Amino acid sequence: MLKRSGLVFVRVTVVLVVAIAATAGGTWAASHGVPATGLANTPAVTPRAATPLMVPDVRHLPFVFAKEALEDAGFAWRVKGKVHGYPANTVVSQTPSPGAKMIDNGAPLVVLSLERTKGYPQAGQPQDVSPYAASKARPAGLAKG
């Protein structure tokens, strides 16, 4: 009788392990946001160029915050002038102007001019260009040319 109950225990254990293993994939997918359906139910993606990007106003911001704001808005950036891209330096001007609407053709370029902020060291390596390639800044609403 003891042999029989031991065999039942092993069978029940095997069934439980198989059931847990079978549901583990679905549990993992649900916790990681994987959709339950295939691509047939995926909504159409709006072309990037259809929605223009608006240039944020980063004037008077420390460079470290200005470059993050531009990157978050979808822009590449470059520092121009004698003052380089140290984090504490301040943005004094930008081209294109704040509020300009640009065609989203990748990462439109915004050129920044900086001034040294008194009381803060310019330590480390300056960052004068964005970490990814820029595309040409093209104003939205103009004919292609």
C-alpha cells in the first residue's frame, strides 16, 4: 500500500510541475507587456513626418538640462561658439527659435550657443554634439526642396 501512495505522489507532483511550466510563459509575457494577439490587431502607425516637432525653449537653462530636453523632444543638438558643452554652462541662444515647428525627419538639428556659468568649474570632457546623428532641420509646412 505504501508503494502505491508513493507512486500517486510522484504522478501528482509531475502533473503539477508540468502545469506550472506550461503557464510560466504566459505569466512572464503578461508581466512584461507582451500582447496576447498577433500583429493582425496592431494599430497602424502614423508616419513620423506627419506630426511636426516643436522646438522647446532651452534658453537660460543649464546645458545639462537643455540637451536632455532637446533629446526628449526628438532633436539632435550641437554647440557652436567659444564656450563648449560643459554641464553647468548656460544656453544663451538657439537655432531654430523656440516654438518653431520642424519636420520629423529623424533628429532635426538645434544649434546652441552657451556662456560660461560663473562659480562652476568646467571639468571633464565637454560634449559639443549629440550622441546620435542629426538630420537637417526643415521647417514644417514648407514645400520639399
